[in-house]
Amino acid sequence: MSHSFSLISTLAIGFAIAWALGFLMERIKVPALVGYLLAGIIISPATPGFVGDVNIASELSEIGVMLLMFGVGLHFSMSDLIRVKNIAVPGAILQMGLATCLGAVLAHFWGWPWGQSIVFGMCLSCASTVVLLKGLESRGILESGDGQIAVGWLVVEDIMTVLILVLLPPLASLLGSPLQNTEASLPLWQIIGITLAQVFGFIILMLVVGKRLLPWLLRQVAKTGSRELFTLSVLVFAIGIAYGAAQIFHVSFALGAFFSGMVMRESRYSHRAAMESLPLRDAFAVIFFVGVGMMFDPKVLYEQPLHVLAVLAIIILGKGLVAFGLVLLFRYTLHTALTVEAALAQIGEFSFILAALGLQLKILPQEGMSLVLAGAIISIALNPFAFATIGPARDFIKKRWAFARRMDARIDPMSLMPDSVGSDILHGHVVLVGYGEKGKIILDELLQRHLSVVVVDDHHAVVEELREKKVNSIYGDATDPAILIQAHIHEAAILVLAIDNEILCRKIVETAKILRPTIETVMPAENEEDAKALKADGVAQAFVPDELLAQAIVQFTMSRFGKESEDQKIREEEAEEQKAIERGAL
């Protein structure tokens, strides 16, 4: 069979079996990705019948990782990354170190040399990008505070893994490799310095040059009016930059695509870019799980069942509990700790890459690769259930652990309205939920028009920053009635939602209308059809995101306060000021 037919047959049969098993899994209330993994096992070399091309599936899986990370970058700004740095950076480094120690001790207990044991431990320490993102997306918490902590944590893990992949060859002889070390001429400090310079050089290039160039290029393409050219541009930016970053700066495809998406967020066409790439992202994500299944040999389950169980215990319990403890240590809530624990209690693509490099350098036995694959397959299949147990686990822990009860009972001052805020400000005011890119613009416009505003955001650092600027703000989950009560929703005139998650918006509106049935609500919608549906359902007055979204929401809000003329005057003054700037008068 020719190579082209191998590609077609692998895709056609792989997709068909994945579709059938995914549908079956959903019907029996099991996550569809379990079906995708089973589809990969069915067409793998380890099972009878049709055998797909493992190499092709592996390359297509990499495209899935790129597109998924590009999509995350489109919804994740640099400010979001900086907000979670205090927990993501030390947390990821400590968690990877402790998980590596657990895996190394276990492998050494089996009789492996310490060098092989350390490499095996490192393979168990890094979570899968794709699995984590799918888990957060499926529950609508990708853009929440907990979700951004998990994503930031994973970005740091990616950077650490890139460093490990570069350092492993020169350190191979120290770890017991019989191969000659071709990089021994370079001292270790120089290798580390070069690697860090490449990683941070790429990041700086994207944030300085890419942040200006990519949005400009996308704007020029959008002006042509060609939809297929626009979609092609998105693919070029997502895949091309990820590939170029890997070739030139030696960073991972995932990290390259993530920063590509993050700088594209600055474009007013970022929402359209996300929509255009969504079908491809979903299709290639399926291929990723099928590809993982194809690499698995079920024989390891009955040949070494105790070893497999021990590996799973480290991945799900050991690694998860380490992350859980670290998050609590940083004084975050029990729910945040459980979310991060569930998100990281699995391994995936980076573990395979590390294991393959270990095999190549002869510092990991074939048995280690089989155990890593078994641990990945089973932990990925169980990960959706880990997310599903967050609520029950939280209740269970609170009942039996006094410290957890104190953590939940501890009132954060940021979640309370300061006594210094006068009652006149907290009557007939605007409650703005979300202080992201849209929220910042809307808040600035409303304050410029001298309206009273209370901001609700689930980022502690954001609320601290707002209070330093003397902006009335509350830290917490806006679906929690107690948080909305602190925002005095029962006396507010309008609720403005500056977040893109419709499911979350509906929950917030439902809670708000229980506390104040007559309150008016405003929010963004994916498209005109969704906007009409939201209005017909009595949920909110909705606006389709574009470059004028914030302006439309502000104009609507001002009209409800009967201040259209004041709003128009301010806009005319802004227009005159802009003209003066263009003339060089200012």
C-alpha cells in the first residue's frame, strides 16, 4: 500500500471506529475520549485486524497539540500568565521534582539502576497538555481562576520539560548510558544557559515583534474578504510558528503554538480566528487520543499488573496529592486544590517524548516505555472521572479534616465589601463581572462617565490591583449568591457580564435574578442567533463580539441610566482628540 493510502486508511478507519465508540461511550455516560483511546488500541499493531500507520498518527497528533494550544493562547493573555506566576512557577517545579523522586524510588525498588530510575520518574512527572485542556473545556472552567492556574502550571511544566529534553543527551553518560557523549565538550552551565536563552529569546521575540506583526498580517488578510485565506492564515500562524520555534529555538511545538495564539489575542479578529480553527482542533484532538491508543501494548497489563498499578498510584494519587498539598500550602481554596489535582493526575505526549529519548540514549529500558504508555492510557481514561469527583471529594474532606473546614470558613477580606464604601455608591450601580480584556475597556468607559461600578472577579491579584486603584471590587465566584450579595446585587441597576462562557453567564444571571428579579443584564454572545436566543429566553441583552463590543455595552448601559446625551458628548470629545492627534496637534 502506498504512503498516501496509508494516510487515508488510517484516518478513515480510525475516525469511523472513534466515532462509533465515542458515541457508545456517551450513551452509557462515559467520556467520549475513552472511546477514542479504545479505537486506537483496536487499530494498533498489538491487536488483530487492520493496523493503522503509527508514525502518521503520531505526526497528526502533534498537529492536534499545536491547534489546541493555539486556541488556548487566543483566550489567555500575558497578564493572565503573570497573575498566576506566584503559584504556577514554584508549584510546577516542586511538583515535577517530587513526582520524579517518587517514580525514581519506585523503579530503584524494582532493581533498576539510579540513572534509569531518575529518567523513569521524570517521564511520570509531566502532565498532558491536550488532556488537561479538554478536561477544563468540557467543564467550562478553562477561563476561570482555577483553570488559568492549571494552564499556567502546565506552561511552566512545558518549559521545564524542554530544558530536560535538551540536557538529557549531555547528561546521559552520568545516568549510565553506554553511548559516547558527543556534547561533552560543552560544560553543563553553558548548555543550560544556551537552552534558557533560546526559550526566553523566543518568548521575547513573540511578545515584542509577533505582538505587532501577527495582528497586522491577519488584519490585511481579513480586508481581502476571503474566508478560506483567513482560515489558511490561522493555520499558518498556529502550525508554522510552532514548527519554526521548534526548529530555530528548540522549544516544544506546544509552547510555540501557545505563544502564537497569545499574541494573536491582540487582534480584533481573534474571536473569528478561534471559531475558524475550532473544527480542526476538535478533529485533530480525536486523532491525538487515537494515536495514544495505537502505541499501547495490552500485554503489559497481564505480564506486569503490579508494576502498572504502582505507576498509576504515582500518577493519579502521588502526583495529584503533591499538587493538592502545594496549592493548599500557597493558601488557595480547597476547590482550587482539587481542580489542579484532577487536572494534573495524568501523563501524555511529553512523557512519550522523554521515554523515547531515554530509549534512544539507552538510559531507559523497554519495560519503562511500556509502563509509561500503560500509565498514560489508563490515567487519561480515568481523568474525566477525577474531575467528576471534585464536588464529592470536597464535601468528604471538609467533613473529616478540620483544616479544610477552617480553610473554607476563613473569610477572605477581598471577598467582602469594605465598610468605607458609602451606601450611596452601592445603590443603582453597575455590577461588572470579569476584568479581562473586555472588562477593562468597559470599566474604563463606565468610570469615565461617572457611573458607580462594582467589579466581581475570581482572580485574587486582580481584585488587589483594583482596590489599590480605589475601584470597588469583590473577589470570588459570581455564581455564588454570597459574592453577589457582597456586590449589593439586590440594589444594583444593571449586571454586565464581560466573560465569553455562555454556560457560566447563564448560571450567574440565574443567581442574580433570584436576588434581584428585575435586574437588567448585558453580556457578549457568540453570534447573532445566540444573541436572539439569550434575549428571547429572558437571560440578557446580548451583543456579538467585535471591535465595538465594549462600546455597544457601554452605550446600552448609559441609555438605561438616561445619560445618552452625556455619552454622546464624551464620544464627540474623544473623536476630536483623535483627529488632533492625527494632525499632530497633540
